[in-house]
Amino acid sequence: MTEHDDTRYERMLAAYRDGLRPPGDEVRQRVMTELAGRRQGAAERAWWRWFVQPHTVRVRPMLAAAALVIVVGLSASVSQLLVDGNGAAIPDGTVLVQFELEFPQAETVALAGSFNDWNDSATQFTRHEGSGVWSVTIPLPPGRHEYLFVVNGEQWVPDPRAHAAVDDGFGNLNSMIVVGPRGVVRS
Amino acid sequence: MGLGGSGVDGADGKLVRRILGGETHAYGKLVDRYVERFGEYATSLCRDADIAADAMQEAFIRAYDRLSTLKDPDQFGAWFFRILTNQCHNHRDRRRSYVPLDTVAVSGGRTPDQDLTAAEAKRAIDAALDRLTPDLRETFVLREIEGRPYSEIAALQDTGEAALRKRVERAKEIVRAALEEDA
């Protein structure tokens, strides 16, 4: 082994290291998109299965009357929501939707969902001063969206006031919201 | 950078348990962690960052699908390393059959005084790595290109340090010989 060989070997390795380019963030995006696609597929199968499978319905007249009152109340709430602007349409066809969570002990709260590739830090909530209420308002395109709240960066919790919860394909539930062209639609 | 030793793997184990408990979105943190930790290793084995990205994607999906079979969640790092290494070897083999001749042609007449470009070094080192067996190639990349400590490589490859040192020496002989022929 000559000194020349050693020098060439070291110089080659150094130049090789300098030019080494590892994969970037696209790997995370591709992996999480594939996994989200599986969840979406499983959830959609569960969603449509509900419509095509027979269901047994038991009706109690008193409860039916109470349910009717609730439905009327909800309709009024939705109308109010649109008037108040919580779900006011914005020019590009998306709709502003406000998410809210009361969690006084939380240090941080974020929103992760099908609309942001389930990124657990991209959409941060703001704490209402002097209260334990957190909220964030984001534009969403019309359609059905699944989401969860991420508390303190690691605890994934469903929205206690979600319109619905759907199977995530792995035995757990995601919260779901349906956004129509003119605002939030109660499912 | 540390590797799958006890300290880091403790954090891995916590994440793996959360994922197995239903927090599937926490997998993104593991992906970020191991793209950073093994990204250059994958690129060296696969020859190319784009191919390495494909290999890493497949490895992460396979690992996710088999996560429940991982006996000790604290050992995710070493376990994933084996999955990734296999994927990298597969992708490297696939890639080799598509490499155009002009990119592997050996150019001669270089002297130590000439500045080496990264592209020249890449061509020469890639050709030298092709002469190594998969085991030697893995060890060589981890030690000589990435500079990882022997203790870390031993944990990754489940091999004693003495055997690793011999493996590195053997790999260096082969690589040196290849570079000498290339000069």
C-alpha cells in the first residue's frame, strides 16, 4: 500500500461524502399519504356499507317527537352559523370552518386531518385568553373530512362535538365533518 | 449521530406502542427520525437518492404492516435497519440492469493533483462498491462513508466488533484495489 493509494482513497471518499444527497421530506409525505389512503378506503367502505346493508329501526313515539325537536334546533344552529360567518364562504370555493376544543390542561393543541396529510403540527390552535378553550379557523373545500385534535404534540383525541365518527380502518375512530358549498353541513 | 441504541430506542418504543395502540398518525415521527438517521446509508447502498427514497418508502410500509410482529418495540431501529437494508439491496440490483454503459465506463489518467469532483468520486466509489458482497458493502458504508462507531454498527448488524473490524479491512482492500485500477 503506497502513500499515493491512501491519499487517493481518502480524497475519493471525502469527495463522495460531499456529494451524497439523502432522500428528503418526500419519503414521509409518500408513506403517510399511502397509509392515509388505506384509512380513507377502509372508512369509505364502512361509510357506504351502512347505506347498502339492512337496518332494524325501532321507533318510540315519544323519543321520535323529541328527536324532531332536536333536528329543528340543529337546523336553526346551522343557519345561525352561516349568518355569523363561522362557515362563511370565501372566494376560491373553500369554506372557513372553525374548530374548537375545551381543554384547560393543554399546553398546545393542533389539528390533524385528511386535509393536511395528518400533519400533527401544521395547524395550531390559539388559546382564548383566560379560558381553557382553544380554536382555529381554516378554509376547507366542500366534501367530507376526517380529523383529530393533537394535544401537547402526542395525545390524539377525537372532537367531542364532531358531527360523526368514522372507523379509521384500524379499529379506532376519526372525527368527521361534512362541508357543503355554503357552509358546514350537519351529518 | 446515535443509532438504535438503548437511549434512542426508548423513545422509539414509546412511539411504537402508541401506534400499536391506535395512534397510527404517530408513525410520521418514526419516518422522520429514520429518514434522517439512515437516509445517507440508503443513498449509498442504492446509488441514488431517488431510488433510495423508493426503497425507504417500501421499507416503511413493510415495517408498518409488520409492526405488530416486532417482539420488542424498543428495538425498532435495528429491526427497521434490516428491512431497509434488504429493500436497498433489491433496489440496487434492479437499478444495476438499467444503468447506461457510459455512466459506468472507467476513465483513466487521473493523478492525485487533479481536483476530484463529486461526480467522479461517485462513479468510482459506486463501481468499487459493486465489487463488495452485500455484507461487506453495508459495513463499509456504515464505517468508512458514514463514520459510525463500531459499537453502533455491531448493534445494527448483530455482529461482534472484532469481526466487523476484519470485515472493514477486507472491504477497504477491495475498494482500494478498485480505485487503483480506475486511476
